[in-house]
Amino acid sequence: FNEFLLLAFTDTWELQLLHFSLFLGIYLAALLGNSLIITAVACDHRLRTPMYFFLLNLSLLDLGSISTTVPKSMANSLWNTRAISYSGCAAQVFLFLFFFSAEYYLLTVMAYDRYIAICRPLHYSTIMDTRACVKMAAAAWASGFLNAVLHTANTFSIPLCQGNALGQFFCEIPQILKLSCSNSYLREAGVVLVSACLAFGCFIFIVLSYVQIFTAVLRIPSEQGRHKAFSTCLPHLTVVSLFVSTTVFAYLKPPSLSSPALDLVMAILYSVLPPTVNPLIYSMRNKELKDALKE
């Protein structure tokens, strides 16, 4: 077959229009929020610091990931169709995995940035110089790219013989593997295991960084100093928590909890929610960013 059928949110035209309107609102909010952050960081010389450089990269990845899934779903609702071409599905899998995994690696780099800023402030400018920051960001993007190439090539080389209907509103690897013939998905399971080990390693690194950060912050004698240190970490910690919790629940929930409706809700939570609320999380607590946006 040369196309896949995506999950339709509803068969009723009025509800399809509602789905289109809701997704359009969410998509425009994500575009606006992330574009404002990119513009503010790019144009305001006061925001030329490692933290804001990484934030600019995060906004670019957020824009990429939400643009990969939401517009196609909106178009399908508007034209009352479920179809996505085989190559379109492969492109969607590749791009979403690329932006999604690169974002996770970037969040790991951002944890390291916060660790150096709070635990080794005197060495911060020498460790986190421009060249080091560019290398770290490039490593996050490159790792995401390699991860996406590996999974996409592996998934689309598996023979499929269980039809072409996917139980999700975008092309997602677990849904494609459900269409595979007998045990041919075991090869992808090996690739998933390698990626899972890498992701778990990043998670442990983030946790250990924050243990060190909180230990250092609690040693700061002044309450104002402690508050300032916490306020620079809180947005990042919130974004990481949101990213990890939605992804873990979407993929690691027990099979007894699995149902088409819940799978759909969880997919929306981990693929659509973070890119939309990340700009809000970062700008709400950040005075420098608020000032730059007001100007």
C-alpha cells in the first residue's frame, strides 16, 4: 500500500470543525510564544548568555515538533479525510523523532548549564564560553538526527501485513509496529532498548545535577540569593518534569490502562502540550525575558 490512514477524532462534521478550531488555537499559541522568545533572544543583547542561547534552541525545536504533527491533523479534519502518504508518514516519523529527541538532549545540556552556573559560578564564563555552548547545542541536534534516522530506517524496513490503519492522529512508531508481520518488530525493539538506555542516562544526569544544585542553593546564606538561584532553575525543572512525565506515561503505562481514547489523550499531552506551554513557563518567572518582550 502507498498510504496510511490516521485516526479520525470524530466522524461528525461539526465536531471535526471544533477539532480543527481547537488545534488551530493551540498551534497559533505555540507559534506566537516560541517566535516571541526566538525574536527576543536574537534581538536583545542583554540576553546573549548561554541560558538564553539554549532557550532559543529549545523554542526552535518546539516549533519544529508541533509543526510536524498538528497541521496535518488539522488539514485532515478540514478536508474530511484520514489519509497520509507512505513517504509523508515516514517524514512525519523522522521529523517528530528528530525534534523530540533533540529537545530531550538539549534539556540535559541545559541542566548542565544550570549546574555550572550555581555550583561553579567563578568558572562559569570559561566553561560555558560561546564555542562550548555552540558545540553542546550542535551535539543535541546531531544526536536527535541520528536517533531519528536509526528508528525511521528500521521501522520502515519492517514488512507490514496487518492493514494500513493507525490508531493515532499522527504517524507514531508503536502504531506502525502493530501493523508488522509476526516477530519482525523484534529488531526495532533492540534499537528502542539502546535509545531507552541513553534516555535513562540523560535522566539520571539531570537528577544528579539538580541534587547538586539544590545542595549548593541551600548553602547560600541570604534568602534573596537563594530565591534568585531557584528562580533561574524552576522554569527548566518544570519543563523537564512536563516533558518526562507525559512521555513516560504515554509509553510506559501498563497495558491494562491502555485504551484508544487514553492513548489519543496521552499523545496530545506529550506531543502538543510541551511546545505550547514551554514559552509560557519560561516567560512567567523570568524578569529579563519579560522586559525584553515588553520592549
